[in-house]
Amino acid sequence: MLKRLIRLLRHPASVVWVSLALAMAISAVAVWAAVEMQHDAMRRANETAQNVSLLIERDTARNLELYDLSLKAVIGGLHEPGVMKLAPQMRQRVLFDSSAMAQDLGSLFVIDVHGNVVADSRAVPPRRVNVSDRDYFKVHRDSPNVGLYVSRPFKPRLTAGDTSIALSRRLSNPDGSFAGIVVGTMRLAYFRRLFEGTNLGERGSITLMLTDGTVLMRRPLRAWMVGVNLAGSDNFNAFQGAPEGRFFAQSAIDGVDRWYVYRHIHGFPMILSVGQAIDDIDAEWRRRAWIIGVLTVLLDVAIVALAVLFSQQLRRRIAMEDRLRVLARTDGLTGINNRRAFDERANTEWRRARRSGRPLSALICDIDHFKTYNDRYGHAAGDDALTAVAGCIASYARRPGDSAARYGGEEFTVLLAETAERDAMRLAQQIRAAVEALKLRHAGNPRGVLTVSIGVAGTDEHTFGTLSELLEAADAALYRAKADGRNCVRQARALEAVSSMVPPTASETTPQLTTESAKETEGAASKVQQDPHTESLS
């Protein structure tokens, strides 16, 4: 399995696919990291908004509670017998002494049933003003159970100060009838300063509103925003859903998409919302994501480019190795298999034939009077003749199990898988005739043209213990063909097959056929009685 995987990875296309897979993996990790960074940015934004809203809510609630305590102190003082009969300066000191604790409190007033000021925390005698048209007066006049009322924003009539709101409580007679109100003004500048101390990005917002939707203060502030009523908007409806919460939404005031965290100010009819713009939250994340994305793309491109270059080099190397492998197995002159390639193929086919029991035949060919041809026409012409003969022989060995090779010098051999000796004889005759039909002029040959002699041996007609014995039998038949006048085909005789079974002195590798051994074999063959029926095919 491991070897197969290694072989697969050595394939040029596999290198490119692996690089693409690696690039995709790196990209996936980069995307995961970017998503995690975005989640971290959102978590930090949510934590920041939660902390800011909690701090503002607590500070606002504490100050409103102080203002309410001041109102209750005035109401308590008014219930003391004889307070209203005191001299104006003494009455002011008794009623409004506790109000000094409340910062950003404008003025405290005691208002009678007609809306006129009867006691003023900042002036003796009290300043003349009627507030019967104000919402905080009308609410208490019309309802005895309002409790602390926080008014809508208004411009003070006694001073040219900032826009303010009023915190008021009802005064009742012993029979429960309306006796006036105690009211304190609170400048909205307090909330503006409180909001300006926070950092929520360029487009972050903080909004304080009444529970009826009236905006009291906002950051960033535009003059027209104070007093605007947001009742009915999607965001305000979401604020009404629970005492506190968070959500994504588009601002009803400026249309910016924000992450909102809101909470109701405990004990007071107010809602505080803190919004962070999505663009502000994502700004740093986008910058880092771009950097990571660009680096990832460059890395992926580099990996794939290097893989392509490597695969090209690997493809060239494999092609070169294949070419060298072919050259190592090919005869450089004739272009057919060389002796090494033939030996490997012959041993494979021999083992296959032994396992399957199918016949295996061998042909050994030799060019007649080739030395004379070389001496007369030169070695260049001899090389051309060898190439032409090799082409004829190879053209008759085209089946998958066949193999034709140059065996040495002017000798060639053909191995025919699953071929009986009789069929091999017919193929040998065709090869001999094809070479003669080339009509290559050869003055040294009695026929006047180049011819070949061929010996044939097959396992179906004889018994061979080794491949060497099969080839030796074909070699012996070749030299009988030469002894019989050349340009003919001879098949192995029974005596030759039996003699070939004598245990060899060397290893059972394929023997090298030489001219010297041919002379000895030719001499031995001349002593054997010829059988005219066996050789009739010549």
C-alpha cells in the first residue's frame, strides 16, 4: 500500500493535485481563522456595549434617585405643620436644604393647584412663572397615582439654559384632592457629558429615551434629535420586548446598521440603548482578513506554481528514464530488442509456458555469408542490411507474447508464445521469404541476394528442462540449415533435443551464440543422419 502511494505521488499529475489539495487546505484554515476573528470582534463589541450600557444605566439611575430623594424631602417638609407660615427665606432653607446634594439639578419648585410657583429653591421671593401648560403638571393634576414623572424635553422659561427635563411628584390634600406638585429640572447636558466619555467607534451611538419613545439625549447629537418620538419603529418595538437585550438592526434615525444592546433603567421610565456600527466592528477584522487573504493567495499561488514546475521537471525526468529504459533494451543499430531485453522476456514467457502447459517456440536466424557482404560492400552497407533484416523479422513478431531481438552480430532470435513448432516453421519460412524478397544485392551469395538461415525448436514436439535447452536446440537446427546450403529453415531433431538436456556446466541463463560454437555444432551436425521428410519444408 505504501509503495503504491509512493508511486502515485511520483506521478506528475499527482504532484499538481496534491499541491491543489494543500492550497485548498491552507485556504480553508485561513477562512476558518478569518471567521473566528470576526466572531472575536463581535464578542468584543458585545462586551464593550454591555459594559458601557451598564455603567451609564447605573450612573443615571443613581443621579435620578438622588433627584427623587430631593423631591421627597420637599414633600416631607411641606407636610410639617407651619412650614408654609414661615418667613420666605426660612421656608426656603427648610424645604430645599437637601437639594444641594444633587448635581446638575436646575431648580426645585413647589407649584400650587393653578400652576403658579409658590416656593423656589433659587430665589426669594419665588420667581413668577406659570407651568399649568406643562405635561408634568397636567399628568399629576389628572391622575393621583403617577408617582415620579419624567417629562418630555423642554426649554426653561426662567433661564436661557440648556434643554431640560422635569422630575415631578404630586402634592395631595388630606382628602386626596390635587394640591399642586413638586418639580425639579434637570439639564440634559448631564447626559451629553456622560455619553461623550465613551468610545464606541466613529459611528457608534448611545440613545436615552422615555418609555413612550421620546428621545432625551443621543450621541452623536443633532439638535433636531432631542424630543423626536420613535414609537412605532422596529427598534423601539424591540426595546419594549424585554428589560434588556441585544440585536442587529438599522437605526431609525440615521439608517446605520448597528449591533444594539439595550436595557430599561431600573425604577425609572427610561430606556438606554448602546449601538456599535457593524462597519466599525468589522473595520479591524476586514483589515486583518485582507492581509491574511492576500498572503494566503500568494502562498497558494506559489505552492501550485512550484508544483507545476516540479511536475514538469518530473515529467521530463520520467520521459528521460523511459527513454533510457527503452535504449537500454533496444539495439542501437536495428531498433529492435537487444540481448538483455530478450533474456528478460524469454525467461518470463518460459515460466508462463511451464505453468500453463502451452507451447513455446524459438527461432534463431543468421544472415548467410554476412562477413563476405561486409568485406565487399563495406560496414555502412552491412549496417543497412542488418536494419532491413531486423525489420522483416520484427514484422512477424507482433503478438503480445512474441519477442524479436538482435542476438549478436548477424544473428537474430524470435520467441513465439503459445505457438506450436509446426506453426513456428511456417512463420520462419515467411521470414526467410520476406528477407529474400528484399533483393539486397549480395555477389558473395550463390543466389545473388541477401538470404537468411533459420533454426526452429518448440516445446510441443520436444521436452526441454530449461530455456537454454530450447535455444540450444534451435541453434543446432540453425547450423544444420547452414550445412544444408543456407537460405532454408530447419527444425530441431529429437536427437538434438535429447542432447540439449545434458546438464550445462554453467548457469541456465540464455547462452551466447558465437561463430566458434557454430563451427563445432556444424561439425557435430554433419555426423547426424539427415531425415529428408523432416527437412522438406526448406
